[in-house]
Amino acid sequence: MKKKTSITDIAKQLNISITTVSFILNGKAEEKRISKTLSEKVLKLVEELNYKPNQLAKSLRTGKTNLIGLIVEDIANTFFANIARLIEEVAYEKGYRIIYCSTENDPNKTKELIGMFRERYVDGYIITPSAGITDDINQLIKDKLPFVLVDRYLPGIATNYVGIDNFGSSYNAARHLLSQGFQKIAFVTIESEQTQMQERLEGYEKAMLLNSKEKLIKKVLFTDKSDLMVEHIASFLLANEDIDAIIFATNYLGIAGLEAIKKLNLKIPNDIGVVAFDDHDLFRLFSPTITSIRQPVEEIAEHVLKLLLKNLDSTGKPKKLESIILSPTLIIRESSQQKALFLAE
């Protein structure tokens, strides 16, 4: 096996010091008053030998790995996948690489991933926190490690955070269904203490309270397989036959709900109106099309990375913590419109 070229080999071949080569490769030739001729000679030899710097040695020397750890709930979910893709694109342009992992909403797995990233000395963290990791987040704060929470936050802990108006979005979705004449509106969510899920539920409850309507809530486990979610939702609808509209707190619940509705031979929107959080291609292509609450994914990704990069600069000055709340858009489609309006279109 051919020996890998080292910075020492380059220095020996040109009969110059290792330090001089290092200065040139790190863009400090002019600062260190190294001649342009020598710089060009070093860079030409580097190209000829196809020299690749040792990233570990470089990170120990500079104190930076140019790596960002992205920890999300489920990278397969379209919302998180789109966030990751957009963050990765911009981060790459800024010279950073992203390592991302899914927690599956498991606090133990989240703790392990944060520990793994700490061992790899990533420069910063982007985290969708699960419940039960307060100590780990507090330790990041104590150790002055840059991070941003996204999609949800941890109550009582001041951090950089980017999310949406979950309460208002859910409240507006319920109000929209009421304005279309739906009376018995249900809310399907997951059994969770996460802030974004609690706020979505509270928005629905507030709309029902202000309009003197009965609350009809179904909670399923996040760990349930999709077929089990379908079964739970179908049983809930069978037990409450007077439900005439339903709001799903996530897109995966919405997809399971559509399957349950089809299984029961209910017609949308004639028999039941539907609204789902987190827009999905399926909602646009489904017949009838499904009304959804679309999160501003591009804006979320942009603000998350901007906040993190601001905290990754080398000035050493403490940064003011920022909490950015963005407004989603209610995309009104056929599934939430009155029967008369739907037939007229």
C-alpha cells in the first residue's frame, strides 16, 4: 500500500520548514511574508502529489472541525428531511459539513448522540430536543458550546431557538373548519410533552372553548407503527360517529388518518372534513386535495443556520440569545370546504 503523502514530505522535497508549508496551506503566506514564488511552488507540488491534509491534525491545530451535528426526531419525515437538506446546502457554502442523526424521540438515544458529537468535537449543534435531556442541554450551555434548538424548546431553559406559532396555527385551522359549517371537530395528536405538540393541542382547545364546542381528542403513541395508528384512528371515529371534521397534529398522523377514513368508507369532505399539520406531497396529490398547515421550511433553515454561524465566529464575545417564531400558512384545499362549496368548484 502506497504511503500517504505528508506535510513533512512536501517540506523535505522543497528543502523548507514544515511551518512554512503549514502557513502557505492555511492561507497565511502574505501575513507571514512568504514570497509569492515559494507559495506557488508549494501549491504546485501539493497538487502534483494530490496531498490531502490530516483533518484530525488540522482540527487540533485550529480548534475547529468544520462539522455541525444535526439531531432531529426522524430524518425520514419530510419536514425534517427538507430542513436538513436546506441547512446542508447553505452550510456547505460556508465551509461546514453536516452529520445528522435521528433520535426517534428517544431521550436515551438523544443523550448518546450529543455525547458522540462531543467526542467528535463538532463545532456546533442543531437539535430538536426530546423530553428528558434538560441536563445535557444545560451542560452544553455550561461548556459554552454553540447550539440552536429547532421545532421545539425546553421550558425554563434560555437558548437560541427557531420554531413556529403552533398555538395560532392550530387555533386558525379549527376556526377555519368552524367557518365552513363543521360542528363536531376532533383533534388527533401523539401522547407527548413536547412543547410544539402541547401548543397545537392548546390552540385547538381554545378555539373549541371560545365557540362553545365539545373537545374530541385522540392521542396515539409516537412509537406506534403506521398500521396501528390507522387502527386507533378508525376505532376513534367509529366510537364517535358524529365527528364531521378532524385536525391531525402531524403529517404522518394525517396520512394514517386518511387511510383510516378510507377504511371506513367515509367521503371527504361530505362525511368528514380534514386538516393536517406539515404539508406533504400526498396532500396535494390526494383526491380530494387535503388542507394543510405548511411550515416555512426555508425560513426555518435559514434562521437556524444564521443563528448558529453567528455563535461560531471567533470574536469570543457573548451573543444575545434569540427566539425566532415564524408564521405557518394554512393551505386551504378541498378537504376542509363545505359540501356545497366543494360541489360548486
